[in-house]
Amino acid sequence: MPIAIPDSHMRLLTDPVLAHLATVMPDGRPQVHPVWCDYDGTYLRVNAADDRQKSRNMEKRMWATVLLVDPYSPYFWLEIRGRVVTYTTTGGMDHMHLMAAKYTGENTYTPIRENEVRVIYAIEPDRVLAFGSDPEVSP
């Protein structure tokens, strides 16, 4: 059963806060990339092109960690550790359009490469670390 995200830090998932995704390379070393993400109430979702290293890592070694840090208050952050429980290309580009709207204000994602295939990865939180007080609600 997934661990709940605390309400105190939910803004980091709903606002366009750039996330940092850590995955595990074949030799066991970590790989970290900035990514767009969202939360569907159960799973943290990230989207990646199917031919990227982070995609291969999540498909072969199903562990991932996502760190979101408030860009204006670096001591307010959320770390979500978990397991990739599903991944699919179905709806992948539609999901990227939603992410583009969230992060850029544009309703359309423009693929970087021709024939780009997007994959949605659903990460089930099994550990959540929330740090700091939200500067937007603090006195």
C-alpha cells in the first residue's frame, strides 16, 4: 500500500516544481535527472522518452527516488522513494501535453525528436520524507 503524501507538502507536487529523479544504473551507481512529474493521488508519475537511460533503469531496476525542492525556499522539500509498479506508452504523449501545461503554460508538448515515444512511469511511494515549513503559509 502506498505511503500518503503529507498535505503540508502537496504543493510541491501540484505547483510546477522541477523534480530530480534518481534511478539505478546497471553497475549500481545512481543516475539523477531533472524531470516533470505529477501525482494522481496514489502514484507519482514521471514521463520519459522510451530510449533514455532513465527509462531503461526504471524498467530493469524498478527503484526510483524523486526529490522536489521549493525553488524559493531550499529548506522546504519532499523526497519520495518507491518502486516503479507500472509503465506504459499508452497515453504517453497526452500525459506530456498535460505536463507541458503545468510546467510551461503551453497546452502542447513539442517532442524534441521526430517519432519520439513517451512512457508514463508510475512510482508507488514506500517512503516519504518531508522537510521544512511551507513558506507560503508560514507567518
